[in-house]
Amino acid sequence: ARLFLEEETDQNFSTIMRDKPLHIAAQRGYYDMALLLIKFKDKVNAQKLSLVKETPLDVAVLGGHADIVVLLVNNGARVNVHKENGWGAIHQAADEGRADVVRVLLKAGADGRFLTDGPNGQTPLNIALDRKQVGVIKVLLSQSGVAKDIHAPLPHRQDEALPLNLMIARKSLDVFNALVESGVNIDQSDSRGWTPLF
């Protein structure tokens, strides 16, 4: 691979699947290859020629490759950017239950309250709650500012249910316990006057 790159070939070419070399290395967790591509100036924020226009960071997050995520953000990958589907890397990590990747993204400056693009903007915490991703919920609630979202109705729900009430209704004891451990007010009522224990 080094010889290929040293020949000054265009490492920004795309495969038939519209993947660029750095995308492939990031997606498959090939750390040494990703490092080599970055050293030879492959673009860390290059977008795939696809509908979603994913960056190497996006595919590393999707693959759960925290080490590649660290490498990319240390080399200039932008963490608070919406893809064409309205989600950022942190939303994808929350959806997939990748607590280690969420932790890395937060440390790199990702906004734990970053809203998805669209009329029903959701935070990473909203997504983690919806998917019952306990590890991600705990990581997000450990961040200052994120915990106050837990006392607000979930934006994508018409019934204005509070997260704690919703977890009781879904019988999600693990998530309920994580929320209580984080200090959620169990006496707070929703717009209908219901408390979680009502």
C-alpha cells in the first residue's frame, strides 16, 4: 500500500460502490491503513458519493471502531456535522449502542445536545432512550448539560411523554434504573399530570 501511495496515485478515487480508500479502511477497522492514508493526505472529511454522503468518521462510528474515530478526530474530522439523513456521528453511535464511541466523540468536542436536522429534532439522548441503549444513556447523562434533557418531553412524540414515564410504560427496567441513578425527578408529572409511578 505504501508503494501505491508513494507513486502519487490518486487515493481519492472511488470504488464501484463509491467508497474512497479511507472510507474502506475506517469501515473495516484497518487502523494502520487509515493512518497511512491520512499521512499521504487522504481527506478525513471526504464524503462518499452516495445519498447519505458519509464521511470516514461516519463509517468508523457505524462499525464501532473507536480507535479509528480517535485517529480521524485527531486529524481534523468534524464531529458536529449533519449527514444528508439529518443525523450526526453522535446520533449514529447512540442509535447503535456504541457507548465507547459516544465517549470518544464527546471528548473530541461533539455536542451531546446536538439535534438531528428536521422538524422533530432529537438529541443523542432521545435516540438512546428510544433504542434502550443503557450504556450510551449513562455516558450521555454523565455530561453536563445533557441531563436537563431528561426532564423534557421527547420531541418526536405527540403525547409529550417524559422519558421516565415512557420507560415505565415500556417495562424497560434497565433504562428506568439508569435514569433514576442519574438523579431524574421521579415525582415530575407530564402534560397530563401523570408521574412515572402513577
